Amino acid sequence: MKAICIDDTGKPSKIPQSEWIIEGKTYTIIRIVRMNLQKDKFGVVLKEVQLSSLSFPYELYDAARFLPLDILANMKEEEEVSVKEADLELI
């Protein structure tokens, strides 16, 4: 699944810059995993960049940092609305 990074802030200092994500860049999510230590959070594994042993204990990127492109496409379709003009003097 293709997704765009919408939040690259708050990079943990333990993670090398070469293993970090870039806001506005499109990534391929190859796996979604429920994070055990963080309740009600999901993490993702990406095709283009991975967290190595250098980033331990971090193994996944927070799924909340990404917006799937199919959802973004649906949002753009919903934004198309017709606008009616009104005579404000009649109000």
C-alpha cells in the first residue's frame, strides 16, 4: 500500500538520519503491526527505508505518521462541492 508521510517530527535521537522518514515523501507499507508496548498504536514496515539494529529498541514507524494515498484520493473527490451564490441583502 502506498502512503505519504505526513509527520516526520520528533525523531528519536537513537535513530540515524539515514533510517528516518521524510515528510511529503511517498513510501510503500509492506506490513502493519500492532505495537505491544504502546497501547492502541500500530506500526509499519516500509519498503524504501528500514530501521536496523542501530535504531534499537525502535523497530517500526508509527502508522499515524502516514496517510494512505487511496484515502487521500477519496478526500480530494469529496472536496469537490458546488457553490451557490446568494443575495446577502435578502437576509
